[in-house]
Amino acid sequence: MTTTAEVHVPLADGTLRLEPLAEAHREGLRAACAADSEIWAIYSVSLHGEHFDPGFAMLLGRAAYAVFDGDALVGCTSWYDHDAANHVVAIGFTYLHPSVRGSGFNLRLKRLMIGHARACGIVRIVFDIDVRNTRSQAAVRKLGARLDGILRSNKITWTGHVRDTCVFSLLPGEESDLLRGAT
């Protein structure tokens, strides 16, 4: 069985680097998150303005990464709900700076994480997405992930919104050609 510590290791692919989130990343991530004040309304936790420090503390408590494009810290992502006995892990709380959105960067990021999860023996990869977040739903569908269902009123977000959550999963063999790197 793979432990969370074995899954949560530094990862890299060319200029894309994932470093386990640490205190040293605080100010760089604060700056990256400040670039899009509008997006935080659909996140369960905010990393914007006065909410940044409590949100950052929450991330330090999970298997989170600082995401780099070259030397620039451009966001964060994390593993969570790792169930080693059942070979399951979730990928989420991904935020990317607007400068890398729409560039294929998120696809490279997910390809790296999913490839590593598979190498660690993970069978089921889960993505929990706010039903309002249609962009993220479209992105995981492009990976080949399938909608398992919608959890109704299962989370209260930082704004007080009672959220419905779309649960997607990706099993071996379901990866899209995009995820496998085919053109």
C-alpha cells in the first residue's frame, strides 16, 4: 500500500514543477491568488485577500503543492482523501494564475499527477467539483473522467453558499488521448 507521503513527493515535467507546499511559498502563492479575485466565489475556501492566511494554513495541513512554471509560482493543487487500502486518491483545490489558463498547462499538470498516482498503484482518481464550476467540469471530462453523481448540499463554502458537488472519477483505461499525450 502506498502512503500519502509516497504520493506527495516533488514532481516535474520540463518547466512545470510541483513542490510540496511550505511556509516559504506563502507570499508567492498570495501574489498568484490575488491575480483573480472573481474566481474565489466558487471555491470552498478562499485564498484571496483577508482569507488567504487561514486558507493557506488549511493547505499546509493537506498534501498540497506549490505549482511552478519555470521560476514563477503560478498556483496550487493537492492530493486529498487518500485511501491506500482501496487505492484511491482525490486531486483538487487546484488554482492556476490566469496567465497559464487556456495554455495546456493544466493538462500537463494533471498528466503529471495522474501518471504519478498510477505509478504509485492508485486505481481510482477522484475530482470533487462545485456544480457551478463548469470550467473545471469540462477540464476533467477532457481527461476522460466520468461523472459518478452529484452530492446535494454537501458542503458549506466560505461564502455560506450550500454547495452541490459533482463527483468525477478516472479509472485505468479511461484516460483520454489528450491525457496520454496523443495528438
